[in-house]
Amino acid sequence: MNVSFSPTICEEFLKHLDSKSGYEILRQAAENMGVPSLEENACTAVTNIVSIKQPAKSIDIGCGIGVSSMAVLKGFPATHLTAVDGNLERGLFFQNYFKDYKNVTYYQMRGEQFLKTTDEKYDFAFIDTVKREYSSIWQLLKPRLNKNACVIFDDILIYGYVMCMECETPYKYQSNRREVLNFINEIFEDETLNAQIIPVNGGLLSISLK
């Protein structure tokens, strides 16, 4: 028997399975502050990937108030996490919330700026910044990755518009759609990479070095 279902039904089903995952405080704080945060199912996906990879060094670019950073730390609490965000208000919240985490270092600056100044190399990276900057961030990040590193870019589907024709896309998203679609094609055409799109929430682009 074939059973058809919609992504919405699937999301609701998964939400009930993982209703006490431990992100409630941070996600509620994000809602109260009116700032975006990583959705519950995306958090779970990140945590699962990190738990398999067990990265010694991780970086979260565009960390916001720390929901995605918590997803990384839940996956592998021993990782040394570098968190980067250019927003002062979110940064102050992040630093206060994670003040007792000795393995977390925060930098208040734009992701591209940080990558131009660091000499560190990473085993895992989570990226959630301005979508039109994804390609340039990738070019800066790639030399900073260790062998077998994994990178995840959040919201890669841009509300599904990357799968639509440009004429079907609202004008304010057309430029982002073109640039993100070019970035996706760039990644999938690179034979030195393994890549897949994980269809949870806004879509996660997972990349690993061969």
C-alpha cells in the first residue's frame, strides 16, 4: 500500500517525537527577542551529524544567540567551539548564556572578516549568515578545513524558491535565489566534495571533503 504525506505532516509528526530536546530556553529567548533561530528538526539533524563526526574543533558562523551552537555542543560536548556573529545584542546574550562553557570562544565580527584573520583549522562548521555571502564564505572557509571535515549551510532552499522559476519568485528574493542556486551548483559540480541537501525546515546543505 502506498501512503502519501506532505512535508508539513512529517514535520508535525517529528515535532511530537522530540518535544523535549533541550532547546526550549534558547529558542524561546530568540522568539522573545524577535531574532531568527535554528528550527527544532534542523537542530536535531545538526546534533546527529556532530555526534557521528565528533569534531575536535568546530565553528558556528552566524551563531545568533546560540541555538545552533547548542546543537553542536549537544552532539559532541568536548568539541572546541568558535562562535562568530556580528550583532552586538545577540552577542551579549550569547556570551552571558555560555559564560561557563570553557570550550566555547565567541567573536563579535562578520564571518568573512573572521575567516580572513584566523589561522585555525576546523573539523566541523555550521554557517547561517546572509545567503548571498555563502559562496564567498565557502571560499574562505575551505582552506581552513581539516581532512574529512563536514560543513553545513542553513536555509539553503530559501523558502523553496531555489526550486522555482525566477518568474515565480517574489522580487525581493530573486537576487538571493540566483546567487544561492549558483552556489549549490558550484558545490555539486566540485568532484572533490561529497554534498547533499537535507530537507528539514529551510533545508540544510551538507558538504564533506573527499
